[in-house]
Amino acid sequence: DDATPDFDRLSAPTSVAVREGLAFVAAENALTIIDVSDAANPTLVSKIPDGAGPFVAGEPPFDRLSSPTSVAVGGNLVYVTAEDALRIIAGDDPANHALRSVIDDGDAGFGHLGSPASVSVRGTLVFVAAESALTIVDASDPSAPVKKSHLADDPSRSLGGASAVAFIGDSVLVTASTEDSLALIDVSDVGQPSQTSTFGGLPGANAVAVSGNLALVTSHDDDT
């Protein structure tokens, strides 16, 4: 916990992702990497507080990691949302991370990354729920990510308060907390995603996970 020596950046955790015995925890203005291969004796590998680094000579520092909201891992890359931005971090050396790129809300083509709530990864595609929209990013070149598309809330869609993303086949499920609903979006063509269904009656829907053909959704406002 946060009071344990070395683990001093775990207050108010918001997200955790796991890869090959490593846990990546977003909490307290930092990303903390923990070796959990021995579950009874987790050990600190490294931590990246806001403004730290660079860990590798010549690389940029890790500024603007304040209040991280979500973390995801894909291959050797770590994706963190915080402060109206998406950060892509090289994770092949867990003790010596290098910042690959930062996409800020308002950067060319990226107009829906304000107050990001969630990031999920499939292959080299990154899906960000933020600002009542779903943004899809191609990170095949992590130093120069490219926006593929975005789908924003409007009268024909239910993406208000987009808060979480889960994959199911060629589609994604997105919780919409202010719409009290779950949106099913076809992303078989990531350049032209389209909402195909909406499931209502989910007050404050804020998280979703998939098991087989079932979607499990939590609703903040009715404690279910």
C-alpha cells in the first residue's frame, strides 16, 4: 500500500494493467511498475512521477502525468491517459522507460481527448474514451501516432460521458455515464466506426468487461 517503503505513489489508484508478471499502476500523479511474479512478495521495479526523468539520456521528461486516469499495455508499449492527453511509453525495459510520444487534446486532428476516462489497446490500435467520444489511434509507429477516426456523442448516438471500452468481436462496447447506457460500435473499419446498438437503463454506467458473449457493466448511480 501507499505506506509501504518504496510504494509511496499508490494513493488514490485509478487503473492497473498487467503484462508478464508486471503490474502497471496509475495513481497519485505517477505510474508505478511492480513485479508481481511472486504474488506474496511484490517488489518495486520503478516509478515515474509527474515531471520525472528522463530515464534515458536524450529522451524527453515525463511531464504532465498529473492525475492519471487509465493505463493499458500492448506489446512493449504502455499507454497512459492523464491531463487531457495520451502518453505512449516504451516498456521493454521496465526500469528505464522512454517516452515515445504525447498526444494532447487539440493537437492536429485530435480534438476529443479532453478529460480522458479510459484507454484500451488491441494490437497497434488504441481506443480512448474521452469528452463524450471514442477516439481511435494507430500507434504502429509509437513515435508518430496517427488518428484513424473518432465517434462523438450526438442526437443519433449515446456516447455522453464515455467512460470505458471493451472489445467484442469486430466491435467495441463503450459505457456512457451521462446517457445511462452502453453503446455497441462496429469498428471493423476503424476509419469509419458506426454505432449499431444502444442498451439503456444503466444509471451512471462507468465500466464494462466481456466474457464470451456476455457484457458485464457496473452502474455507479444505482450501485450495481
